[in-house]
Amino acid sequence: MSPLRLLALACLLAPSRCKTVRYRTDEEGAPGTVIGTLADEMPVKAPGEMSFRLMRQFSNSSLVRVREEDGQLSIGEAGLDREQLCGQAPQCVLAFDVVSCWRERYRLVHVELEVRDINDNAPRFPHAQMALEVSESAAPGTRLPLEVAVDEDVGSNSIQSFQVSLNSHFGVEAQTRADGARCADLVLLQELDRERQPSYTLELVAKDGGSPARSGTATVHVRVLDANDNSPAFTQGSVTVELPEDAPPGSLLLDLDAADPDEGPNGEVVYTFGSQVPPEARRLFRLDPRSGRLTLEAAVDYERTRTYELDVRAQDRGASPRAATCTVVVRLADVNDNAPRISISALRGAASTAGVAYVSEAAASESFVALVSASDRDSGANGQVRCSLRGHDHFALQRAYEDSYMIVTTAALDRERIPEYNLTVVAEDLGSPPFKTIRQYTVRVSDENDNAPLFAKPLYEVAVPENNPPGAYLTTVVARDPDLGHNGKVTYRLLETQVMGAPISTYVSVDPATGAIYALRTFNYEILKQLDLRIQATDGGSPQLSSSTLVKVRMVDQNDNPPVIIHPVLTNGTVEIGVSSKTSRDSLVAQIKARDADDGANAELTFAFLEEPQQDLFTINPSTGDIVLRGDLSEELGQLFKVILTVTDNGRPPLATTATVNFLVTATAPSSIQEIAKPSSWEGKALQWDIPLIVIIVLAGSCTLLLVAIITIATTCNRRKKGNEIKNNASLKEQIDISHLEKGRQEESSQRGNVFEQGFAAAPSYSKEPAPPVAIWKGHSFNTISGREAEKFSGKDSGKGDSDFNDSDSDISGDALKKDLITHMQNGLWACTAECKILGHSDRCWSPSCGRANPHPSPHPSAPLSTFCKSTSLPRDPLRRDNFYQAQLPKTVGLQSVYEKVLHRDFDRTITLLSPPRPARLPDLQEIGVPLYPAPSTRYLGPQTDTAEKV
């Protein structure tokens, strides 16, 4: 690769930057004149290591030269002529781009060179001789337009003043036209007398403002005409017309009308353009000499000229014609009639052609590719251009300056995946409607050795007919290496492995150049059905890159094996089948089974009789080989029927096996033969079962097993539960002595016990005498209350007739007590409120309400107990909620309800009373018993035997 191309590639790979540098120089400078040095403008001062090159877009290198070592700019051989470069533009800027490279880092330098005007052109008139006519009756102040002088310089170097030779009748007055040009009018200073002087010759001088000043002269001949009383008159001395630049030819601009009160030829007005109207305006506009209609003759272009000034002269046709002048200013309105123009340039010296740029696949992100310049001849919003890049997200546009953009990379490139990018640059102006220009640009990616050979398929499957000759062609594997040159050259080889104890290289061989695979031996389908071999492809790079593929050689079966009858067993090609004479018609008498060592259609067998048995007694199913009796053998006892059986496969050509079948009619029972033959007949039918039916049967069986398991578990749990209940009831029965309960009833028949909550004791008496104090459990300790207070908690009938028949006073069976207990169990905890969760359960939640005395005596006289429902509550003031008690209760599962039964293993808590200090164990959830103070009047209120059995 040449040093020039290496330099260009290094610039392409460097990060993109842009800098704008401005210089000024006078036109007409000598070739070689130094304008400036770009190296001085760079932030890095290393001239010996930097290089500068013009971009390809600046094709006219004869104007400006760039020295490669330090970027020195100098005037080229053609020189700089401002008038040729920019014409009459007020400012002349020559723009071009230079690329600087320093240590493989790229920088784009945009140079704007302003060419300043010098006074190198003198004013000149279109004609050296000008002829004018004026009537002797013209009033002083009449203006006679003169031809416009031309000076190619601009600014102060253009025409600034006019002078006329000294005389007493005419003077000159300079004016500035709408297009900026300076012109002059000859002004009549005093009346003329044709008889005294019929003509005048004047010298007109135009001077510019340069230093030194330059000038141009012309001779003006003025002829004095005879008088005409009236001159034509326009309604307006100056008219301005707006004309869109896309107006079609023939459009009417203005209908001029100049009135002349004279009659005859002196009143007939003829319209003409004045002498100051340039030829370009005469070509574009047409003035009708008779009607004065001003129309558009040809298409105008706003980008070329924006304003036209037309001097229209109206002159009568008298002997001494008189004229009037009207100035018509035509201003063009810009329309969006120009599409943007796009210029794309690659780096000068890079291996690029028109419309194509090259970039290495190793280029870093934001590497420079090409420079895009967009322009629009329209003005305003119609001339503002927006550029966008389409085609692929690996490239993007970055603004360099003004309407110039850089195409840079945005991601890593891979030539093997995308070797070429077709990009589309779209430039669109902001006009309404907008114009759009589309430019196609191609970016090609240069190669790097970074890819291993790749097989066309990861798996090759080859079908080879068996019995092939050695050396037969099998297939060709193809591996492609997307790299170029030597790195993309691929060679093939067979990876060694063992097949049936022998190297695979004894079975096949591979051509290293083409990848063709050949068989080295004859294959037999019945011995080897498939051969797997792995081929490796290696490129010629350094280091070498390789890949492999799997080739599966499948042997295709040939019809080279005839069918073999395996059941019944043949003896010398003959078999004898016994058939009972009592066998019914259409019964299965035998089944022929055969197999074929081949596969597929070659193994599909067809059974047939070459000779039908006499009277068509036997038939055979062609598919299954089932032999069915079609006739009556009742009178054929001892007869022997001989048929020839043939079994044929479906190969091409088919192979067949024949056998002789002898049917011997015997007197044995037909069931034995049929039972032997039926299972074989069902073997073929089993293959025709409906798979959904099988799935349904399996699911139904699984559900049945699951249901049986659930029932078994439920039964086992129920038995264990009943066993625990019986055990609990047995222990409870041992604690209750019925005789003792009866004895207690006789001793205290007039007394009624009272039931309190856990930790409460019953009052010993209900007499009017002062009762002794009673200790009750409140909170975490005993409190002492009077007997009168204890009576409030009594469940005894008031004696006022408000008791019904089922009261505890009249109930001797204990059912009322059981009913009361169950009722309180069901309703006790429903009185709990949100306070219970914070302060604990109150007495309303846990205290009993009026438990009835049990008529049975207690079986434990030494420790009288007070029994109560744990879900009942004590009577209290409903307006007070400050008496809360910590419940010392057994744990329940979530406290779903306190009357739900729980296992006895949860009752491992004991309640200890401070007085007397005797611990008590809770026997059951339905009842809670605590020791009371010994009192002769206290009775044990316990559940009845049947109630205890139900607990």
C-alpha cells in the first residue's frame, strides 16, 4: 500500500473534528503570494509531523495552492479576479476544505478566503455617442434620461458621480436605481429656443470612488424640436409591481395609460421603453406601443435578478412630439422553485471513485468517511436546507459548518457481514411545499482476516443406496471463508474416529481441495444403517482458523431380501394345519406370520393363495395373513385340502416366497384352534387403538386410585379420633361418682350452687344474715367481695314468677344446665371487641352467667369445685369497660370458637390459685373446674354421664 493511501486511511480512522479559518486577500495578487499558514492555526504546533491536503470538492486548484508540509496557502497560477469569481456581489468569499493529519488524528479545516476588490476597472458607457431630443417648449426642470454607465468594481470603487461639460442650458443629476446601480439624468436648466440654437453637444463624465479615481466619458448630442402645446401625462410618475418568479409568460403586469389632450397626431400616444432599459429587461418584458399594456415575455428567475426598473416613455405623434416618462419597478417574489443541491466528496488521495468511498472494517467509531455539502439557490426559508442520512444506522451525519456535514461511522464494521453500504443523503429545504433532493452514496468496507471457514450447513445428510460400488461419489461439503485472498482459501480433511472397530478413513475419503466425499467400500443396510463422519475446513491464514461439520451418511435400503415365513414353522416348504370339522363359517383357523429383513416398502408383505382351495373353503387376508373358513367342513372329515401360499413384498422389483399349506379336517373341538389363532389376530388390531381413548382410560384409573387413597386416609383419621374420645370419656367417668352426687343432693336440697368464671368461688349461703366474704379471681390475683355482692352472680330463681318450667330450679335432669352451657359457649366470645386485642379479654368475654346447681353430689368431697362455661360472662355495669382479665386458657387452633373440641395434648397448661395453693388441670374445654374455699353448703356441679360421654 502506498504512503499516500496509508495517510488517507489514518485520517479516516481518527476521530472527526472541524475548524473554520478565515483569511483576506486583495484580488489580482501575483501568483505565489502567501495568504496564510494553516499550521499556525492548529492547537498542536508540530509542523514536521503534520500534513495538509485539499478536499476533492475544491477542483479548481489553480486559484489557491496548499503546501502539504505546513498548510501554507498561496495564490495559484490563474490568480484571483474578484469580478470573475463573484461578479457584482457585495462580498466575495472563496470557501474550500483542507484535511490535516497529525499522528493519525484527523482534523477538517474549513477555509473561507475573502477576496477584496481593488479599483482595477474604469466606468464606461454602453455607447460613446448618445442622441437626445427635446422640444423647445420644454419647461425648465425637464429630465432627459441618459444611458447607464457600467463599472465592474463594487462598493466605493464603483461609479459615484457624473459631470457634464460646462453650458448654460443643461445640467446632470445622479440617481441610484432600485437595483443599486448609479445613473444620471440630463436636466433642462432654462428654456430653449430652437431658432437660436437647434442642437447642443455635451461631454458626459462618470467617475468612481477609487483611489486613484477612474472615469469614463461619452458625447451627448441634444436636438431641439419644434414646440407641441401639450405633452402626454401619466397618472403616476412611478409604479411598483410585485411579480412571482414562477409567473407564466404572457402574464399582465401593468396597464399604462398616458393622456394627451391634443387632437389628431399630437394626441396619439406611442409607448416605448426608455434608453436606460437594459437588453435583458427588454427580452423579459413586452410593452404594447399602442395600448401601453406591460406583460411578461419570458420566465424570470429571482435567483438571477430580484428587481427590474423599466423606464416607459409616452410620446405623441405631433410634428414636434412631446413625451412623458414613467418609471415601473418590477420586484420579483421568491418562490420555492429550486431543489437543494448535494455535493459529496471523499478525502483527496483516498482510493475512492465518484459516488464511492472506502473505509476499513477496523475503523473506530466516529471515523470520517466523506464530506456532504448542500446548497439551495432560493432565499429565506426556501433556501434553508436540512440534510439527513438514511440507509443504515452504522453511519451518521455530523454538522461540520453551515450547510456542510460529515459522514462518520457510529459502530464497528464487519465486511463479511455487510461489505457494502448503500447510503441515501436527503436534502430538503424549508419552503412550502418543500423541495427534496436525494443522492445515493456507496461506502465499501475493506477486508481484515477475522473469520474462520463456515460450512453451508451445520449438518449434512446423505442418502446412499446400499450395495454401492467402492469409490462411489457420496456428496460434497462446501465451506465458505468470507475473507479475501490467501485467508479465504479453504482445505478439507476427515477427522479420524472408529466405526465398528475400524478407522473411518477405511470407509470414506475426502478431497482436500473440493470437499468431495467418496465411499471406499460397499455398504450393507442390514449391517450399517448410518455412518457419521466429521469434516474439518481450514483456511490459509496465520494462525489458521478452522471449523467442522457433521455428515450423516444414511444407507437406503434396497429390496435384496425375500420374505421369510416364521409362523407356522415350515418343513421342507410345507406346513399342515388341522381344522375341526365343527368349525363354524367365517371362523379364524390359522394365521401366517412372515418377516422381511428389508425396511420400508420393501418390508410390506402381501399374502395370497396361488390356487384357491376347492369350493373356496379358505381365504387369506392379504395384509394380516389371517386364514378364515368360508365353507362347511361338517362332511369333510379326514379330507386334506392343499393350497400354495405366496408372500410377496412391495419392493421394486418385488420378491416372493412360496409354501404349501395342507388343511386337514379333524374331529377335534374347534375352540382349541381358534383360541390359539385369536391372540395373533388381536396383535394387529392393538395397533389400531384410539390413542385419546387410552389416555382417558389411564386418567380415569389414576383418579380412582387417588379417591381410594383419600378415603383410606379419612377412615384412618376418624378411627384415631374416636379412640381418643373413648379414652377421654373413660377417664372422665372414673372421676364422677353417681352415688356421691345423690348423697350431696339429700344434704343440700334447699341450696343452689352458683357457677363463676375461672378463679371465682360460689357464695356459701343465700340467707338474709350477713354472709362471709368470698374470694374471687380477678386479673392475676384473688380479690375479696362480700356475700351480698356474690348474690348478684347467683343463678337462683328470683321467686317472682319469672321462671319457666325449664328453669334449673325445676329441672332435675340437668338438661337446663347443659342447654345453658351450650348457649353461653356459642355466644360468649362474640362479645369481644377491639379492646380485647390490646388490653386482654374482659369479664364479659370469659365469666359465666348464672350456671345452675347440679343435683348430683361431687365425687371429690375433699376438693369442692365450681364448674362454669368458659364462654359465659359476669353481669356488670354496661357503661364501664375497665374490668379486664387475662384469660388463662388452653391454646386453640386460631381460636375459631371456644366450644370447638381440641386435642388433649394442647391442655398442658395448669392454673394455680393463690388461695388455696392447689394446682388444677383443665379436664375439658366444655367445663373448667377450680378449687373453692371449703364450705359445707357448696355442692359439685358436674356434667351428667351422658353429657360426659358426648364430650
